[in-house]
Amino acid sequence: MAERLAPGDLAGAETLELMSAAPRYNAWQYEVIAPYLGRRVLEVGSGIGNISEQLLRAPRELLVLTDTDPWYREQLARRFAARPEVAITELTLPDPTAPARLAAHRLDTIVALNVVEHIENDVGALRTMRDLLVRDGRVVVLVPAHQALYGELDRELGHFRRYDKTSLGKAYQRAGLVVEHLLWFNRVGTLGWWFHGRVRRVKRIPPGQLKTLNALVPLLRLERLLPLPFGQSVIAVGTPA
């Protein structure tokens, strides 16, 4: 069979390519979740490896990269061919067979950044993530925040929903996870997403906006000093109940 030359989701692929040109932003996401990560990590929805690259900044015994799309898995295989601690496999959530299939990896952390909002059965997906873990492992998720911001960008990217701390916390609880931390992320980005998605009604993230966001990351990191009750995204960290 001839190799497919493009992923199945072109809008998502274009967004990932844009994000690859925002290394400061990717690093910021990683640094916020880094304290909650173990040494045997599985990343859900690795795409072209933007966050995967960040996950390898710390020593890992194992990093399992996954995606539903074989085109992305091929890109990951090429990108990380020289990293013996990296394994790549197919994973489509929810999947009740995955825990048995991946049990030998003894995973202590599942990471899913900007993934769960693409899955209609989000509770089922979180439940599979829970079941992939060894005892005392963690599920770390970042999702877009505030349903009031849902607009053309979300529809084009295939988002079923946006979240707040309450709705994400309830999803964790229904999946059998105990929430340890709920954090807002990227407060300034909230305004940009509202303007482009709800006012301008664009269907792609403007490259200029992402370049500006990437350049401003050193300033945006200071949001920790002003803990306002909102953000473009919300992060949850939890353990199996």
C-alpha cells in the first residue's frame, strides 16, 4: 500500500505545524505540568511530536507516543528514531483493551494536552487513561477552557466542548480519578481566542497571533503572580481513586 502523504485531519495538522514554530509556548506548557510527571510516561495524541520533544527534556525510562492516525505515527517514528527510550503505538480512546495491551510498560503518567476535547466520550477516555496506570500514577490533562468561548475555531478543529474547573473535575470523578490539582493556563490567550473565534469567526489560528504569543511567553509566565479566575486552558492532575 502506498504511503499516505497527509493526515486525515488537515485542520489539526495545520495547527500542529503552526505550534511547531512556537517553541517557547510549547516549553511553557511542559514546564507547568513537569512537576507532576514520572519516568514512564504515555502521551495521548502525540501528533507530530511538539510536546513529545518537550517531554524528553527530563530523563525518562520510557516515553510511549500514541496517535489514532498512522500518518502521525510515521512522522513520530522518523523524528524519534534515535531515541531508544521512545516507543510508538496506536491508541484510540476510549479503549477498554488498551490497559491489558500496554500493561508491560508499567506507566506512571498519562499526558493528554489538547486532546480530550476532541473525544465525544471524554469520561470513557479518562477511564481508559486511569486503567493504563500503575498504582499511584497520574493523569495530566490540558483542555480548552470556558464554553462561552466556543466558536468557529473550535468547530473547525473538531472540539466537542470546552471546560472549566468544575466540569473537568466532574469528568475526572466520573472516570474514577481523584483530582489533585486544577490550574488555569494562559490567561492572556483567552482574549485572543474570543476575538478570533467568536468575533472574527476565523477557522484557523492566525499565524501572526501565534508568533506574538510565542514572543510574549517570558511575560505571560508572570501570570502565576496574578492568579485570575480564568484562562484559555485548564489543567487537571489526578490519581486513580
